[in-house]
Amino acid sequence: MYVIAGLGNPKKEYDNTRHNIGFSVIDMLADKTGISVNTAKHKGLLGAGYLNGQKIILVKPLTYMNLSGECIREVLDYYKVDGSTNLIVIHDDISLEPGIIRVRKKGSAGGHNGLKNIIQHLGKDQFVRIKVGVGAKPAGYDLADYVLGHFDREEQVLMKQVSEEVCEAVQMILEKGPDAAMNVYNGRKVEKA
């Protein structure tokens, strides 16, 4: 069984913001698999089903970004899932330009408060994460305002394509492991259609 968590903030006002790309990917995975992510428990919204024969739990923490670890820890404990091997976290990354995703098996939080909280609650930084590039904040912008800002129409089109790639990367991780996904997706750039 795999726990696949997309990071974001609850409330409609945060839909389609840079910080909520994780939620957007979970919504797309839910559509593709027919899983309803609507069960409220463990401080999140959850949905269970199957992807490529693997049982998966899709998770959208409702704790707000900075406390994402509370939800993810509870889910892992409840389902007795090993976070080192069977947790996939999808999140925004301002150090990557839009159109780039990067798969990692471990690493620091890199200044991302959601990741920082997950590492704190799990007591380790060894878990698979898929970073989705949203671009660096422009000079003079407040970081919070930037990551909580909405994508413009052109960016929305690109992010939909990127989300498709992330869904494919998740499938590859389930089928062939994170190393295979790293070989295929790291360094590749999604161009606007």
C-alpha cells in the first residue's frame, strides 16, 4: 500500500495557487483512478482505491501547509505504512522553473515549511517526494504572497500538463520504483503545448 499526499492549503481561496499544486495533482489522480477524496479523518481528506494493481491512499492534509506532517504521520500510523518506502509527497518548489519536476528519495526541506513539518513528524528525511517547479519569486515580491498567488491563464495550461507528468511519474514509482522515475523525469522539461 502507498500513501500519496499532495501538499496545499484548505479553503477555496487557495485553489490554483502555486502552493496548492500538490492538491491539484491529487485531484487529477483521483479523476484518473475514480477515487473520491472526500473522507475527512486524520486531519485530512482521504480516498482509497487502486492504481496499477497497487492499493493507494490519496491524501490532502487539511492542517494548512505548515502542519502537513501532523496529518501524514497519523495516516501512516493508522494504515501501518512505511514512510521510507511507501510514502510519496507532491509539493511546489520555487527553486525549479515552471515545467520541471524532480523526483527525490530523500533530502532536506529546502526551506519548504510543509516538508519541514513532515520531516519533523516522521523523524527522518527519507521519503519519496515529487517537486513541482513553480518558479522563483520575482524581485521585490514577498515569498508568502508569491506562493499563495494564483497562476495566470498561460501558467494554468502549463501546470495542467505538468500535473499529467506528475501522475505518470507516480505510476512509474508504483510500478518500477523511484529510481526509474528519477531517470525518466529528472532533467526533463514540460513545454507549453
